[in-house]
Amino acid sequence: MSVRVGDKVIEVLDPACRNGQHVSMPPRPPPRILPTGAGSDTGEFTTRHWAWLLANATIFGSAFLWISMSLRGFPAPVVAVGRVALGCGVLAVLPASRRRIARADWPLLVLVGIVGQGGPALLFAMAEQRISSALTGMLVSASPIATVVIAAILTRTAPTTRRIIGLAVGSIGVLLLVSPALGNSSARPGGVLLVLLAVTGYGLAGNLYVPLQQRYGAIPVAMWALAVATVLLIPVAAPSFGDIEWRVDSVVALVILGVLGTGLGRAMIITLFGRVGAARGSIVAYIVPIMALVLGVVALGESVEVIQVAGVGVALLGGWLVSRQE
């Protein structure tokens, strides 16, 4: 091409031309993923969204029951590594899992494997040695709070007034859920702290799931994150392999926990997050305690105090406020 500068005409080489012929340039590599919680569906929840939400809540609500049953025969580290390994295995047989992850996105995927898969798997198993499965499920209702706060930090965007109110209401609900455990010597506060630490990891991972899911789909993201978690947890669990007690109920519970509650469940929740966003997708945690409460009481004979039931209602209200379209 030529460019006129004053009275002179200067020939400038066009990078898209070679010897006067136009040639196609190679596509630019995609930009590196930045953490964001924005989903692809920003409108009001449809029936499909609510159905997906309830399906996820049912799976994760029952997971705490399977953890409790698995602990009857397996030490906590073995339960953790068993569930992530089984989850990785069931996803690996699906054709969609073979999609290649760009090298630039691997650090983000490894981080998800640590804070969203391996870390919570170990922390939840350790927590249920100290507190009931029903209380563990209830404490997960703090996930939306952690997710929204971390989203604000990552995106440097303050949440809206409605979300702030929703967080405040949800926080009150969580305090109501936790209060009996803090005053009950049989439910050690250390277990509560372990769950809240896992919930913080969920909050960070929830925001990172969104861009990864939108680029690669949920199945490969979940599979590789679980693979990372498996590799990291094997040396942690290895000293406990000699303490395994092979019980049929524990083995069955661990298989269900790994295949459904971890493998397929993780792929489903990552899909939900990618579609509706991290903040709105995280309200699945407000429904999880209801499932954990029912299963803990019916299947394990656990007791729940009235104040905890009230806490669930308050937390649900906070979740509804957070879920609304902005």
C-alpha cells in the first residue's frame, strides 16, 4: 500500500500481502482467561435453570450422607482421594473430556483442582469426623457469600445494593446455622472451621469455572481439575491405606460419592456456573442444606435444632435476592 507524506508517496509493506498478493494471516491466539463471574445467560431464571439448580442441589445434598457412610470404613484422606479419582475416571471415558486445554490456562486449571476439588474433598471428610453430615451440608450455604465477595475482588466491581442485602440476609442465616455447633461440645468448632475453609475454596473456584466452562465445556474442565486433585491427594492418603476397613456399605457409598457426587456432579455444577454466572449459580448451596438435613435425619438419625431450620429459611431468602437479574 502507499501513504502520502507531504509531496512524497511512500510504499508501505502490508503484512497481509506478499509479492503483491494477499495472503491470510494466522489467527491470533485467544487471550488468556481472566477471572470473571459473568455467565452466558443473564436474564431471569427459566424453568430449565431451576430444574438444573434443583438437580445439582439433590446430588450435593446427598454427598454429605455418602461421605459419612464412607468414613465408617475408610480414613478421611482415603475418602478424599477415592472420590476425586473415581470422579476423574468416570469423566475420562466420555468423548467430550478429550478436548485440549491451552497451555496458558493450565495454571488456572491447577488452581481450580486445588481449591475447588482436592482441598474441599479432604476438608469435608475431616470435618465430618467432628460434626454431623446435616450440619456440614447446612454450612455449605455460606458458599454464595464467599462467591460474591471473591467475584468483587477479582473483577474490582462492587456488588449491587440488592446483592449486598442478599449477602447480609444470607450471613444471618449462616450464623443461625452455625450457632448451635459453637455451643455444643459434641460438635467441635474445628469441624465448622474446616467446612468454612472449604467453602472459601468453592467461592474462588466458582468464579474461575465460568470462563473455563465457556471456553472448553464443563466435562474436560472437571476431569482435569479432578486429575490434579488426585495426584495431589495420593501422597496425603498413602499413610492411611493400612487403616482401611473393607465394609460393603462404605465401598458402595464411596463409589456413589465419586461417580455421581463428584464426577458427574462437578460437571453439572460447572455447566450451571458457566450459564448463569458464579453468583447466581452458587445459590445451589442454599438448597443443599435442605437435602442434607432431610437425609441426615432420615438415614442417620441425626438431630437438628429449630434455630438451624430457621437459618435455612433466612439463607434461602438471601439466596433468592442474590439470584435476581440485575
